Amino acid sequence: MRLTALLATVALITLAPSAHALQGWDRTPTGVPINASFGDQHRPVSLADGSGGAFLVWTDVRSGSYDLYANHVTAAGTVLWGAGGKPICTAPGIQELPKLCSDAQSGFIVVWEDARSGNYDIYAQRVKATGDIVWQTNGVPVCALSGDQYSPTVVADNTGGAIVAWTDFRAGNTSDIFAQRLNPDGVKLWNAAGVSVCVAPGDQDSPGIVTDNAGGAVCMWSDYRNGIDSDLYSARITNAGTMPWGVNGIAACAAAGDQITPVVCSDGAGGIIAAWTDMRYGNADVFAQRVSVAGVPLWNADGDSVSTAPGDQQNAVVEPDGSNGVYVAWEDARTGENDIYAMRINAAGQLIWFGDHGIPVCVAPGSQTEPRFARDGFGYVICLWQDTRSGSFDLYAQRLVGFGRPWWTVDGIPVCTASGQQVYPTMCSDLAGGAYVFWEDNRNGANDIYGQRVMAYGPGVLGACEPVIRTLADVPNDDGGFVNMTFDATLFENPDLNIAISGYEIMKVEPTGDVHVGFVPATGAASYSVVIPTDGDSVTVGTFPRTLYRINTIDTFQQVRWHSVPDSSYSIDNTPPPPVEQLTGRIVNSQAKLSWRRSTGKDVRLYRVYWGDSQSFVADATTLRTTTTDTVLTDFMNPSRPFYKISVLDTHGNESEKAWVMTEATLDAPPSHVAAAFLAPPSPNPSTGRTTLRFGLALAARVLLDVYDQQGRRVRGIDAGALAAGEHVISWDGRDESGHDTAPGLYFVRARLEGRDFTQRLVRVR
């Protein structure tokens, strides 16, 4: 902008950005990419993070071998650890089949099969919520003995550590079950080789493990000790590594035929509930059993039948019902192709959903496989499965309420129907009435990891239900203290969902509790905007005190239903400071001497000094002479640039109007007299550009000045030549001998005057 008057105004408006950008869940059945790195990513596993988000770990082939990577996803769909996730283990060989449990400190513990040594071993790692690795790089060995150790399973020990069980071939050609406990530092607490859970004759494999609510665990496995077929056995391991039910465990089911692939969950009372595929009647059926913390099977001998319908029933999954019972879902081929059926069993082993060998969850055309469960936060469950009704594998879900009544559309709602295959899903609760779903997806040719959020409300809503803070921007042209918030409304501000929303309470988040700072009535809009106060205004260089906000959704009963992910911002003084006053300029001994009155503004960072050839010269980067924090300036006189303009700059870059002056000669100025040689402090100091160096000579002499950095290295020499007695001023442009700008830091100006050395300190800043 060209200056054409005595004073002109330049104002800089700065917006305070939102703390982070949100990726956000998709609200259509396509999902969002969680990891789409080079190479294939396989079989994710997930775990609720306890704060409304989720952790997930997968097997990753980006490096050419099987490694483990992880990510952390928030309720709003923000991927916290980057698009590619964080490496958990990139050791040589194969790392695969991870399992997770909480570390009781907002992070998780992961165990896996690891072939870095040639045979399979069990390794583990602890990961913080920030993604920081706690134990040694690439994990700690849980068991790395001879022979293969594989199929690990893990449960938290309630003190920040974990109990791990696995299938172990250390004895040779038959497999056994061993276990180990790790403390929060990854140190083994039991026998270094692990505790023998079962070393009976024959093979024991496929262990599952749950907490005993006392720091120990209950384990169940498939057992071939009878030499004919597979039975199910169970054992309890205390937190000290003892076996109160005895080594080799107790029989949970020893019926005729094979009992295989047990899946387990806690009964909420220190015991275990299991469901399995059972061949006692010739084809595959689903049976279940509950074993108490004392090692007593509580239901019918050899388990209760869950479904013995025609065809095969297999690949069951279980989920605690919160009342010492269990939900069970399975693949069911009673019609000739796989469908999904489910049943709820109470604590006494009674089937309490009214159905013929289970209630149908999905009997759509095609094949439905790989069922998964997650609690919905209201005492019911969401069931997920792979579905080929459209020809390729997609993902569908159904919510089951009451006595097994499907809450959503018959045969479920689509979770992801993108092109390609969506397979190997994993699901965990979002702790807000819905669930997170992650899966292996090859829509782009390679196998990637995708995710989606499913809400329990209404007809089955995809995406985040919470309001989402989109922007937090400083209110322009004010004196600070306020920001403008824009946010997306909750998905449930929709009359079709029968959830009455009255409005949104804006809260300032503080360590002592949230503080109300605003309210926005609900009007049915998709998004809203509101001006809210901040804690304060930034007034010093580099200091931007942020205020943290959260939005609470309020229903018509004045209850908080959902709240946003917190976000923060800061306010800025957008108005320029007052200009300088009483600016004068004189010429004394061929030097321009400027002085002015200090700005009355409370936020003054420095003064900008410009020079030019006329009153109307443009004050910009090309005419900027220097900057200073002082209110006086001595400059060498340039006859072609006798006009000066000075402005005030505040902390945030706002520049005041510019005052101007024309330097005028002082008539009959007496020559200066110097009694003894001196070197005055540089001006300005600190300096961002050109620096004035003033010195005096009592006698005529040749003058050399040198600039040294903090390490004592000479960066610039200035030959002032032979000078007469008196005061003198020269200028250093801030450049080194090569013509490059010197870096910010501490420097020393040294001058040899009349045989004596003088030194002054100078600080350069940007």
C-alpha cells in the first residue's frame, strides 16, 4: 500500500487456528482409511481406549516382511498416530496374530507370535496412549524356548501388567499350555520359562483367557488327552502363578465327538463362560458352559446346547451380558448356506431368547460369516458380520434388544459396501452407545485397514453422533479476549430419531472442572457459530495462552447426552498500537539523529524505521532501515534519503500508523570533543537488521572493528580507516564476510582505539 499522507495505517489480522484437523467418520457405508501404506495390511484387532476412542494393531507388510503397526483413533475419527501408524515390532522374520489388553494406564499391552529366531516365540510390548513404546524396542520375550510357541492370548492383571497364555511345543511333538505374568515394566513375575497350565498327554491348544477378578486368570483350551477326540478343559491361575484347580485343569466338556475352537468371556464373578463348536451329534453344533471361580461347572454336564439345528453351527463368538450371563452368535447353515444366528443365556444357563435354536440375525441371500459382538451401552448388543449378498464380501450389522428383537432393518444395515472385499472385521465399544468397526479392505488393489463408527440409535446411524468443533478463530478487529467457534450439530438433532435436543452448552475445560461460557439453542441446523470468551490475551512474544473448550449436547430433560472432543484456541489483540509522537530528526556532524516519544500502547514489541527520498516514499521491506526497541537512533546521513518514517509493531504483527520526519541540519553545531577513547553500546540492541556502532577518539587514529560470535569466531571485520579526533558512527549491516545474514545469537564488537581494546555485547534476533 502506497503512503500518501503524513500518517497511514497498516493492520494485520491474525486468526488463531484450531488445535487439530479432524479426519472424521464417514456417514455413508464406505468407511474411512485408517492405514493405507505401501504393501498389504492384514487382520486388525481393536481395543476400547477407555476414553471413548479405540486402539488397533495389525500385521503390516510395507517393509516386505510381516511386522506389527498400531494406531489410536478418537471418537471423532481423528487418527492420532499419523496416516501410517506407529511401528510396534519391525524385527526380522514374521510377527503376526496380535492380541490386546489394557495396561490400566490409558494404554495397552500387545502380545504376538514372533519368528525372528527361526521358530515361533511369544513377544509382548506395552504402548502408551501417546504411541510411545514403554518396553524395549521390538518387544520383550514372553517365551523364547526351543520348539514353537504360538496362539498367544492375553488379559490384564488389574495392576498395569498382563497374564499371557499360549500353545507350547517345547516338549517335542505334542503341544501344551503355558502362561506367564508380566509387570508394568515388562518383567516376568513367574517362572522364567512360564507356568505349566496343562502338560497332560496328547495335544492341548487354542487357549482362551479371562480375568478372575483377583489379579489372576481363568484359562480354557481344546484338549486331546483321551487319545480319541478333543474335549475342553479349564484351569485357574492366581496372580502368584499357582494352580488352585490343579495342573492340567478340570474338564468343562468331555462329551463324545470333538469340542473345538472355544471362545471365552468372563462371567463377571471370577469364573468363565465359553461357547464352542461341538460334534457330539455328528454335525457341528454350538454348546456353552459356565465354570465358577471355584472350578465347578455350573450348567448341564458337558455344557448346554445353544443350537443343534440341522446343518452346521460353528465359529461362535461370545459377549458378557452384564448380568453373569452371555450373548452368543454363530455361523448357521441350517438352510444350506451360512446365516448368522444368536442367543442370550442367563447366569443359570437358561436360553432366554425365544427362537428355534437361536434367533435369526441375518438370513439374507449369500453367505454371512465371521460374526462379532460389542455391547451398545444400554444392556444390549450390536452384532457385525461379513456378508456376500451383493456378490463380494461386505460388512453388515444388527442391534439386538429385548428378547433378541432386531432393532434395525431386517437382515441388518450396511456398514461398508465399497468395491472389493471387506474381511476380517474387529469391533469394540465406543462407550457411547455404539461401536467401532475396523477391517481389512482391498478396494484399492492392496489390502488396507479401514474403519467406521456405528451408533445404536434410530435406524442405525453411521459416523460420529457427537457435535464436532470445526473452527476456533480469533474475532477480528477487537482488542482480544474472544474467539468464534463453529461446530457441527449432533447427528441426533433429527426428529426422526425421537431424541429431543434442546441445545449445546459451551464449556471451558479447567483442571478443577468445566466452566459454562455459552449456550446455543438447537434449531435443527447442521452447524452453528457462537462467540465465546477466552482466558486472556497474548501480550508477550511467543506466548499464546490457549483456552480448552468442550461442547455438551443437552436434551430436553437438561441431561448431557454427548460431548465433543475438546479443542483449544487463543485470542489476539487485532488492533494496531498507537503511533509514536514527538518525532524529531536532526543532522549533527553528518549524522542523522532521531528521537521520539515512547508509544503509549500496552503491547509494544519494537519500532520499525524506514527511510526514503520524499515524504510520500513507500514504507515497505525495500525501504526498511532498521528496527529498535529504543526511542533514539543515530544513523549515518544519506543525502539521497533524508526522510524517515517510524511505526510501532506489537507482539502479533499489528503495525501502527507511520509518523514521518525530514532530517534537518543543526546550524553552528560545535565539533564534538572526546577526552578519552571509548566504544559505546551498539544501537539498537537487540538488533534485527542494521546496527549503529558509535565510538570516540581523543587523538587521530586508524580504526579497525571486528565482530565475533559466542564461540570466539570472527564473522566480520570493519575497516573504518584513518579518522580525526572526535565522535564517529559507522554501521554494520548484520552480514558476515561472505555477505550472508548472521544467525540470531550473542555477538561481541571489538575495537582497537589508540592502542587499547574495547568490547561491547550485541544480541541479534529475527
